[in-house]
Amino acid sequence: MRTSFLEYAYSVIYSRALPDARDGLKPVQRRILHTMAEMGLRPDRGHVKSARVVGEVMGRLHPHGDGAIYDALVRMVQPWSLRLPMVDGHGNFGSPDEGPAAMRYTECRLAAAAMPMTTSIDEDTVDFKPNYDSREMEPTVLPAAIPNLLVNGAAGIAVGMATNMAPHNLVEVVQALRHLITHPTADLDALMRFVPGPDLPTGGKIIGLSGIRDAYETGRGTFKMRATVRVENVTPRRKGLVVTELPYGVGPEKVIERIKTLVLAKKLQGISDVKDLTDLANGLNLVIEVKNGFNPEAILEQLYRLTPMEDSFGINAVTLVDGQPRTLGLKQLLEVYLQHRYDVVRRRSSYRRARAAERLHLVEGLLVAILDIDEVIQLIRSSDDGSEAKARLMSVFDLDDPQATYILDLQLRRLTKFSRIELEKEKDELEQRIAALDEILNDESKLRAVVSDELAEIAKAHGTPRRTVLLQSAGQPSAAAMSLEVTDDPCFVFLSSAGLLARSQSDETPGSGEGRSGHDVIVSAVRATARGQVGVVTTGGRVVRLEVVDLPALPPTANAPHLQGGAPLSTFLQLEGDERALALTTLTDQGPGLALGTRQGVVKRVNPELLARDAWEVVRLADGDEVVGAVELTTGEEELCFVTSDAQLLHFGASAVRPQGRSGGGIAGVRLAAGAHAVFFGAFTADEDAVVVTVSGSSTALPGTEPGSVKVTPFAEYPAKGRATGGVRCHRFLKGEDTIVLAWVGRGPAMAAAESGSPVDLPPAEGRRDGSGTPAPQAVVGVASPVHDRLVP
């Protein structure tokens, strides 16, 4: 019995439950992808019955029953299970609460992301082993050009051990890998600037980052997941909670059942109805109606506490490394994957070099024969048989057996003059290819550069924006401590570069020099009252009304607030199409009003003109135009500034722009060159501390994948020009750069953040006016000045 149990345990651990740290796949998943690749089920071909794929896998490689194979196939299709699905399914593959249809009813093919997992497998990049009956060979690991283990996570229960790994964002993981390639001694803090936390397929929020750091350091840690919920009017007289994202692994039916149980047991009060309005077009939409007289925020806290709308995820990073189960931290996981990719590229290069050398050898022999083709033909015609002809060719022209055989197999149509030119050209190309492959094989730095470039291409092709918001803490009082009525106290409203909104609990001015929100920067802040309203200026030229009381309140702190309790703007507002929020504004008829600048270089000053509606236009935009910047003026004497994509900066006084009505289209602000557009517009008081931040890059690169070059220059370096002129040069492009991807002008010191929300260190403000930038550690998506300086009257 002891022997049988040990054999069973060994089989479960190594052949079923634990993924390989190199390709992140369990054996059944690896066999499915390999079999589908051999069947030619590429993304550009039609779907086939899932039963056919299951039958091929079971008959050839995985004799453990069709149920286990189909279950693994289904999970690789579901977008709520994997961050980057590997199989493209057609039919009913289930939901978070229900199972899929039978395999005879569904169809599948490889997804686009699965192709890099199996590419170059026929070039001796990985080892193969016999299958269960030794009749066929199967790969022990896939080449895996995608870091699948971190991107898609894994879950499995073995004998005496288990694994549970969270999915991550592909672009962030690739950035960390490329940083580790150039900085092999990087510590965990440096890597977490690129990978701040998991990015779950279902979105939601992650509360508490300390558990994530423990998991990245030791391989074990726990964090809490929360649903994404917004408070809105579900009927003209009743508010409700609209759930658009649930914790990873939680379905809406499970939440509804739990809510109904609590309401019937009278453990949860204030809820009148629960409706599941989820559909394929709009995604998850769970509406929880709140009875009149109850505080929706207090009920939401009870739901977090009593239902699966808040759930825990325990990371236990147990994987197979060299055939042994090990618990790995973030850096170890990245290092194992990189070592695998080094081996794959090295073996692929050796294979390609060998094939190129073989072809070059044949081409050289053929060129020798073509130079004396008449003698070759005479020699062959005078031979009694093929063996004699081969021997005489080898003797007369000093050829070896493969070359002589290739010449004898030569077609007469290849004996033209043009054929000789083609052969000489092919010989030169083969010699260049062999030299390039020798450089990769002999130079470790070149090998690392190839791996880094291939990872960058993968991120461009398959990368997607982050879905999960990372929050340091909940930032909300308990439901019991939350009062039913919210008092109309003065406060501040904040908008961060990551799109988080929050309000403070007092009107005390934040501490000087603070502008970072824990993991991003605060790009807009205005004064308001808790039961008042503010406006959100969008790229579509609209002001959208926002109720301050709906925003999460931050805990009081001595310094500037951290938006660790903030919520995404989409929780409170539904913008149109590609419309984005730019800034906040106070809804008042007093003061100089708003200053707006558009992509086509138009500037406008306008008073918001409060209307009795939820949203209204403040500028008439031309076709294809959009607002790139909006600032609420305080004196009307500020400096207005444009920065264009071709690195021109223009600033002029706000007094040069005559205020217009709400329906006006603005006036010319900056003269644009052909093909250029404005990337920044702002208004500020010019002083000695103002700085200009410009980030250059390539116009063809996927946003967020290339860091680009950053330059910080004192604003005093740029002379003022008249409105509607071209301005002065503010950045010199390096090789491979042709555009300004981001710019910002304001009071220093400037603070920057990446797309993941992590801070980005900027160079000192010492750049020349027309100088070039320095390479950034990662892509910058937001820049702002300290909050205190923007709120002081």
C-alpha cells in the first residue's frame, strides 16, 4: 500500500496538479495546445468540434478520461478564468455560476495568444519524450514566448501540497522581465514598480497590498478582493447599488442567493430587490435596490462584510522547477522563465544556423557545377549509371556526397544565367544569416537583447490595459459606525491619474509637497461640500455633473490624502464612447470660468453656465477634434500653454482670449504644422518654480509599452509668443523617436506615475530648451504638481 500510494502521489504531483514554472502549464493543458497546433487549428481557420480535439488528445497523449480533458479545455476558453485565454471557443462554454454545454455541442480553435506558446517548437527548442504507449513523442515543455504562469495564474490540489496563483497583466510582467534582463540584481521593490499586484480577469478591486508583497517575497500571501459597485438612481425616487465587477471566481448567482438568505433571516436590512441584468452586450450588471431612508454606503459595507462581494485570495506559488515542486517568489518566477527563454532562443539559433549551413554547403557546390556546367553534363552523359556519375563528380570537382547528389537531382531549368545570380544572392544572404546567428550564440548580451525584443513584441501584440484597481486599504468606516445622513461639511474632491475619485472629510489644506496618491498622482483637485456638486470636464467638450456625496470619503490625515480609498470614475459616471475625464471644476457662475484647449489647437474661455441637466457642452468641437486640457481659472491673468506632438511649446496670457458663450467654438490657440496635433493644454501662474515635462517616443508603438525619453526643463527657458503662432521647440527627438507622447507644464516639483499607478522618477529640471531627453525607467501616463500648491488660495 505504501508503494502504491507513493506512486499515486508522484503521478498527481508531476502529471496532473502542478504547473511547470517555465510554460505555466499542467500536462493536460500542454497536451491540448500541442495537439491543436498539430491539427492546424490556428486562429485564421474555422472552429472544429471540441469532441474531436478531446478525442485526439485522449487517444494520443492523455489517457485519463475525456471529462478531465474537456474541463481543462473549457477553462482555457473562459475569459473570466484566464487573463489571456488560450483557446477561442464557439458555443456555450458556461458562466461563473454554470457549467458548459457538452463537448459535442461546442467548437474551438487556438486563440491568438496560444500561437506564441507553440511557435518554433519544430526547431529543436524543447525536449520531447515518449507518450504513454511509446508510439508518439510529446513535448516536455512548450517554448512559451508568453510568461503564461504569471499572466494566467494556476490552481491545483495535489497530494500533500497545492498551488494557487493569481493572474497578472501581460504588459506589466513583460516590463518587469525586460528590467530584470538589463538589471539581473534588481530587488523585489524594483520589480514591484512594474508589477504592483495581480490583475484579475474579472476586474474589481484588491484591498491591502501587504499580503501581495508577502506573496511576491516568499511565495505565500493573502489579499482581499472587492466588487466594483457604484451608487446610482435605479428609479426616479430610489437609489441602488449597481455591481459591474465581482471578485475573481465569484458569480452573480452566488451573491444573489446569499443576499436573499440574509434578508429572509433579517440579518441584512434596507434592500428591497435584487435583479440580475447581465447580458452579453453589457457584461455583468447586478442591481441591488435600496429602500428609502437607508444610506447606500452603509448597506454596501454590510454587503462587503456578509456576502461574497468581498472575498479572499490566498497565493501559494508552488510550481515544478527541474522536476521538483518549489515555492517561488516573484523574482524567482521571473528568473526561471527568463532562463527558459534563453535556452529556447539559444537552441533555436543553433538549429537555424545548422540548417543555414547545410543549405550554404549545397549552394556552394551548385555554384561550382554551374561555372563548368558543360563539363558536368559531359561527365554525367559519359557515366554508365548514377553511382559512377556521383563518384566522378566528387573526384573531378572536389565535392562531397550531399553536394554531388544535389547536383544530380538538379532540374535543367536551373541552368540559366538568372539562376546563377539567384544562387550568388542566396549565398550572401545565408552567410549574413549565419553571422547573425553566430553573434547570438557567442554573445550573451546579444542573446538577452533578442529575448527582450521578443517580449516587447508579445506585449504590443497581446497586451491589454489593467482591469483591477489596487488599493492600500479600504479607507471606509465600518457599517455600524457610518451614519445614515451625510452632513454638508466642506471638503476637497480629488481625481488621480489612474482615474480614481475621492473626497476628503475636512477642508484642511493638505501638507505641502504631497501630490502622490499612494500609487499614482493627483491630477485635479477642487474645493466642494459633502452634499454639493462638482463638474467633470471630458475630452468630448462636456461638463458632467457629479454628486460629491457619492464619492468615497478618505480617512483624515495630516499630510495630503492618499487615494487608497478612492474608486474608479466609471463607478459614478457613464461617459460616451472613447470619452475620458480630464479635470474637475466647481459648478459656479462666479470667477473667470474655464480655459480649454483642443487637439486641433483651438483655445476657449467659457463660463460653465449651470444648466438643470446632468451634462452639457461647453465647447463646440469640429469633426475629429477633442479637448486635451481644461483648467478652472482663478484670476483670468494666468498663462495658457500648448505643447504639440512635433515638440513645439507656445504660451501666452489668458487675457489674450476673449470669453465666449457655451455654444462657441473657440479661437485659434496654436498654429500646427501638417500632421501635428496638440498633446497638452494647461493654465497656470508663471513663477520661478514652473517646469516643463516632455516625453518623446515612437508614433507606431503601442501606448504604455515603450518608456520613451523624458526631459524636465525650467519654464523660464521658454519665451512667450503671441496667440495663434507656432511657439518654440521644446524637445529634440532621438533616433527612433518622432513624436511627443506626453507633456505637462506646471509648478514643480513634478511627480509622475505609470499606467499601473506606480511612481516614476523624473530627471532633475536641468534640461535645455531644445535638448533631448533621458530614457525613462517605464512608460509615464500622468504628471502633476503637489496638491498643496494647487489648493492654496
